[in-house]
Amino acid sequence: MPELPEVETVTQSVKKHIMGKCFSSLDVNWKKVLDNFTFYDFQTSVKGRVVKNVYRRAKYIIIDFEPGILAIHLRMTGKLYLSQRSNLEKKHVSLCMKIDDNFLIFEDVRKFGRFYLYKDMNILNKKLGVEPLDEGFSEKWILKNMKSKKRQIKSLLLDQSFVCGIGNIYADEALWYAEIHPLSISNQIPKRKVLKLREGIIKVLSKSIEHGGTTIRDYTYDFSYVGNYALELNVFGKQGLPCVRCKARIIKTKVAQRGTHYCPKCQKV
């Protein structure tokens, strides 16, 4: 599943093609892709409206018409890209929307991806936590909120109502950076390590965005975004290999039902 850097990269890939333009038609191959609206709602609330902004909120791609937004969640296998053809004949295309002379295509093998239509951001903002690359993710915020939670830290980092956009890859990388065991209880982690974790989250997410994400080819066909942050990973997917910091063998286990990688020497409970 794409995480914050991958969604941010897809967002920027799409944004440059659709800003200031209008959608003129919608074709749907998989009805469930429209989660809370219909073709009629598209005709009355989306068609002909100018795209004022395109941005990311958590793992959602937001197309803002001011008023009204389309929120797109790629889920596990959703690909969002622009094409000069509708590509409706392709087996896994769930929908396409015509915008000027191009088509915004949503291709999804597993069919879990969804489009949502809302009047504004209120519904999403109520269920989503702080953005880890925004000013709100401050030292004061993380110290206060980490102290108020008594949960396994890996599970907490994956909770989108706490800090949004972090998934399996970047949770493992940030915990390794801060030398925190993924099973550590959040309110028992020393202050210095909590601050180091905040630093690690910001660092790994920012650096991954610079590299175009880790697995970006899974989510777009815009190859101007390379997606080679996989070359920078220190712990995720490195089971059995020596830790680059202490040379101990990286272990893979399960935490919060997710494959979890850590160094048993650097990251002690």
C-alpha cells in the first residue's frame, strides 16, 4: 500500500496536468470505485468546475474545486495517471474522467481503491491525525501525545488518526533511526528517544519524497518520478543482513499484523 511519500509523488504527478482545467465526462467500469456518490452527482457537482488545487491529505489525493472536493484513496494497487486515451479497454481500469484533451485514469488490480465526493475537508479532517511534515507535528505535540498513549509504538505509528501517512516501510525506518524497539510502549519511551523518533519520521519521509518514494512505479506511469528510495532503506526488507550501524543481523517479525523489521542490538525493548 502506498505511504505518504508515494501518495505525495502521485499527487504532484497529477497536479501539473489538471490544475485550472475542468472535467467534462466520466466513464466507470467498476461501480464500487465511486464510494459515496453517483454519475448524477458527478454531472451536478464535478463536471465543468475548475480544478483550483490538488494536494495530499494523509494517504488521500485531494482534487479541490472550491467548493467541493474529490478525495482519492489508492489503497493497495490503485494507479492514477494521465493519458491521451481513455484506456477503458484495459482489464483493470476502474474509471476514467476526461479533462480537456486528456483522461485521468484510475487503474486498480485489486479493486479496493475509492473516489469520494465531499463538500469540504471536514469529514476527512475529523478522522485523520496530524500531518508529520506540517508545523503541527512539533516537539511539544509529540511529547504530549506520546505520553497520553499506552500502546505498542509500531501500532501507534500506523494509526492514521494519530499521525497520518506513515505506513509499514517508514514506521520501521523511523524506529530504527531512533533506536526504538517496535514493541516498546509509547508512554514509556524516554523523552530523548521520542524526540529522535520525530526527527526520524520527518527525515525518512522528506528524503523519500525527494527520491520520488520507494515503490512509485506501482502507483503511476509517470516515470519522471523515479521512486528509488528503496536504495536508501536501512532496515525494511533487510532481514538476515547486517545492520549498517552495529552489524547485528536484522530480524523480521510481525507487529500489528504487519511484517516488521528491526535490529535486535540497536533497538532493545
